[in-house]
Amino acid sequence: MPSVRSSAPFAQALSCWNWKCALLSATARSLVYFTAMAHSGSRSRLGVAFVEMLYVTLTAGIYAGMQQKALGLRSRLLGNLVIAGAVPACSQIFDWLTHRVVEATAPPRATVAVCIFTAVSALFHLYVMRRGVFLTGHGRSLLDDFQRVPRLIAGFALRLFAIFSPLSLRLGRRIESEAAL
């Protein structure tokens, strides 16, 4: 009789699968692909959207589950780095490799745009996860999470503004003082 340990990596991956994030990511990305393909006149748009939905449902759920597990790390800084840095970097690398394997590479401009989107998305994900939203296994429904989203978006935007406004003020003062010389 095979032991449970023999399937441990697969079972561990599925144990941290976050269905809420998988559902949201797959839906959003499939709609983007479907819309982009509709303008191209391609007849295969449903197939591409379906493949994207399956691929993203699996991977986004695993990545979000890994991020959720990182919330429990003893070091909050390490958890934040895993959530906002390591997991998104891994997802981008595997996404890029997948596109290379199927010979559907994106142009550099699109790759940079996706990386920027992923970075902002990862910071937002960190922000909402630290506030108990879009987590699985915590007794909160997806509807409950959605009801909190408007306030979370406002709070996240204010947090970014608070972080970057002093930086922009210091940078502006430095440029002005150098221009005066």
C-alpha cells in the first residue's frame, strides 16, 4: 500500500490551492484573452480563452496558496518578501518559459507591462491578504470579500500615495536645488 508521503509534493501543492484567487485570475485573464482575440478575427479565440482559463486556474490557485501560507511565517518581513517578491517572480518566470515552450513569446514591451502589472498586483495581494481578504479556509465567503474590496482599493491607493508622495517631494526639491546651481 503506497504511503501518503509518496504523493506529498502534489498533496502539499493542492493543500495550499486558493480557489478564490484562482477563480478571479482565470476569469479576468480569460476575458482579456477573449477580448484581444475577438479583435484579431481569429476563430480559435474560445480555445485560447479556455486553455488560458485552465492554466491560470491551476497556477494562480497554487501561487496564491503559497502566498497565503507565507502569511504564517515567523518573520513578517520574510512573509512579505515571499508574497510580494518571490512568488510573483516565480510565476513570471514560469509564464515566460511556458510561452517559450509553446513558441508564443510576447514582445518585450508586453513582457515589461505584464511584469509591472504583476508587481502592483502582488503588492495589492499582500495588502488584502494581511487584512484577511481572498483567503481560503477562514470562514469568509467570496461575497464577503467582494464587499470589502472598495475600501481596500481606497486604502491601498492611499498607502501608495503616502509612500510615494514624500519620495516625489524629496526628488522634486533635489532637482530644483540642482537646477538653481
